[in-house]
Amino acid sequence: MIDYAFSLSLDSQKEVTTLFAIVSKKELAAGVKAFVLAAPNIARKCQPGQFIILRIDEDGERIPLTIADFDREDGTITLIFQEVGHTTRQLGTLAVGDKLLDLAGPLGKATHIAKFGKAVCVGGGIGVAPLYPVARAYQEAGNKVVSIIGARNADLLIMEKEMAAVSDVLHITTDDGSRGRKGLVIHPLQEMIDAGETIDLVLAIGPVIMMRSVANVTRTHNIPTVVSLNPIMVDGTGMCGGCRVNIGGRNKFACVDGPEFDAHQVDFDGLMVRQRMYHEHEKAGRCGGGSCQCNK
């Protein structure tokens, strides 16, 4: 191992030393952080819509995070996450220069990018992060991009400037009206439909209940709609079956068949039931006091 290390070029030695290191860290909102990580192999190959699975250390659980941005020249990827459980809270304590144990990726199928016409991108909460690279790719492909992003309040709204830069039109909603218009992300979408605007594609990423609402709005108008699903996931390669979802009456695995699916074919009720299956285990893991047995 030592002989191999000394045989590396100076550039290769630097790459190995910094692999999976945190290059920059930024807090986007309360409990929401953005990490830029050195991951040159992933940065070279990843496409919008794909994700990675990371481990912080040998005792850590494996968690999936969608790639929110990438820089092929610098060899970095951007991950944005919300601190909701033990692992994401631990992740949030890391500083610039700290290294993750490993990253697996890019995983999942990339978003289908083509010139559709008018593409409406709908993002709720932390779902705006994975929406961003897709909206950018849609615009680069020549589409007119109308983006609708929302959060519970202004303090939780993320990536407004970034989304504005890749959108021809940007609508902002907050539940309490503290930023943009008061209401839900489906309201501007419904108004566009009611006004008779031609919409060629809708992409929605966010809480399951939000994506279901978007699907319900577009279904009766036969507007092609895609959602990015985030079911419980373990290995990310289709072996464990934990991320299975019912799509059009057939079982699919979000990690290898998705994460994006036809919204009008998704069994959202079943998805929400499965999301709640490990709620008690997740609460145990949040304590950080060693009571969670999932990694033993």
C-alpha cells in the first residue's frame, strides 16, 4: 500500500488525499446545509436526477442524497440535506476539510432531458435542491422553464436565486405568506391550467403529499407529470427491495428503476404507508444515545 502511494503522481496523490473531503459548507436555512465534496469520479459521470449513498464513518448508516449540483472541471459535487435524524445531524457537525468514509454513486436513472416545450418544475421544501440541476438541464435543452418553489415560511425557502437563474418564470409560495404569495405550490400550477396555458411537462419533487397533489391536479388534464420518489432505501442497487414502490400496479425499485416515475401511475397511498413503517426506529436513531440497533 505504501509502495503504491509513492508511485502516484503528485496530482493523483492530492486526489486520493482529498477524496470525499468537504470543500465548502453553507447553511441555506435553519437545519438545511449544503456541502461541496471532492468526488471527481462521481462528478465526471453524474447526470441530473441521480443520487449517491454516503457513510460518515465505519459505524454509520448508509443514507441516500440526491446530487444537487456538480462541477466536472473541479471534480466536486454538491449535496444539500436537512438535519432530521441522527445521521443527518451528525453530518451537519462536520467542518470544511473533514472527510466522509465513502460515497457510492452516481446511482439511479438520470432525468430524461429533451426539448418538450414548456416545462413546469415544482419544488417543495428540501425538494428544491434536486430540482435545480434538472431545471437547468431543461433550460439548456431549449425549453421554456416555469418554476414554482415553496416552503412553510421564508426562513425555510432555499435556492431562490439559483432557481431564478435557470427559470424563465419563477413563482414563490409560502404557507404563511412571509415570502412570495400565500398558499401552496399547486395554486400557481392550477391557475396556469385554468388560464388555458399549454404545459408540455410537469416535474415535481418534494414531500409525498405535495407530489400527490400535483399529480391530482394534472391527471384530469392529461398533462405528462414526473415525480422523484424517496422511499426507504438501503443498498441503492436493487438488491434489498426496501425502496420498492407500486407503479401502475407493478412493483418497481426506486434505486434502479427510478427515482423518477410517471406521477399518474404512482400508488401514493401505499408509498406513504411504507414511509411510516420505520417511524419508531427513526425516532430511536434520532436520540443519538446508542439505542438504535439498525447498524449492529
